[in-house]
Amino acid sequence: DSGVTQTPKHLITATGQRVTLRCSPRSGDLSVYWYQQSLDQGLQFLIHYYNGEERAKGNILERFSAQQFPDLHSELNLSSLELGDSALYFCASSRPGYTDTQYFGPGTRLTVL
Amino acid sequence: AQTVTQSQPEMSVQEAETVTLSCTYDTSESDYYLFWYKQPPSRQMILVIRQEAYKQQNATENRFSVNFQKAAKSFSLKISDSQLGDAAMYFCAYRSAQGGSEKLVFGKGTKLTVNP
């Protein structure tokens, strides 16, 4: 158990819908990273937040957005969902002074029908 | 942009034997970090081992060790005394040491099968 929690574990929804994925980092970690794992694209970085502020963006679609709250949990919002958004979404966290190592949550499996 | 290549989509090993998984990367940076993550059927991403590029000594964690060749941009993982629980996907990952570039760049993975 990495100490990073993600909810829900599984999510099944329809095209055009909007969903929210939630992540709670390890105690003491200020950084939260979101990654998408799909069969065709592999593991791809989406976005990084540090202590409530956006630090870096990767291959994140405009239909996707994220935020990190004062209690340091983060949410990834996916809207106007398409079949191709079906994937495993991971959250990872790291702490100040040790930001080279990221610890991953169990992931949220999103299925868009 | 940095890239990570794992040239072996699948590998197999007999229980108790040793196996080496390959990883090469491309970067123009001199300071960075390298990682191996394990993803078993549960899909959890588990950190196996990390290496700091400025350290010449190869990292070791119990039965897991790496062969880090900075000039060749090679970072292979050796698993000794393989166990059935080692069966998983293994991902090699690169992280820049530059501030603001903390994302992990992953290879496509190697599926390791351990035969009893």
C-alpha cells in the first residue's frame, strides 16, 4: 500500500457524460501527478499540481481539467467523454525534498460505453 | 524531449533463475533520475528501484539490481532468484532533475512471465 488513495476504483459511463476522479496523496506529500494508461498510448503524464498550484501540463485534453484543494487532495474532471477516453487513470504523489520519487495510487478504471 | 525504449515486449524466466530487462533512454540532460516500476495483474504501480544519474554506483534492492551505463544511456534491471510473484509488467521511467520538469516518462513496458 503506497498510501495514495483513489476513488472510485471503477467507473462506467456513457459518451458525452462528465466524471470526477478523486485522489488523496500520502501524508506530507505536496505534489500530485495524474497519468493516463491506455493500450494504444501507454502511460502518459497529464498534469502536476504542487501545494494547490498547477506546475506542469502534459498531454491533457481541453475536455479534461484538474485542481488541488487546500487539504491537498486532487480531482481530475473529464467531460464530453468519448470512447477513446476509456483508460486507467493514476494519481501519484511526492513530497518536498524527495520529489524525484513518485508513489502511485491504485488507479481508477474508466470505461466509456 | 526525452524518450524511453524497452525493446523486449515479453520475457520469461524459470523460477529461481536470473533475468535481465533492458531499457534505453534518450536525453540531452546530465542530471536525471531513472526508475523501474512493477505493475502486477492488480494494476497497482509499485516502485521497484531508483537510480540517480550523478551516482556511479548501481542501485540494489534485495533481489533487484540495475546496470546503469550513463554514456550508453542504458538502464537494465536484473532480477535474481526469480519468484512467481515477480510476474508482472515492468516499466522503465525517466525523470528530469530540472525544476518544473518532474513528470515521469515511461517506456512501453516488458511483460515478465515466471515459469514454475
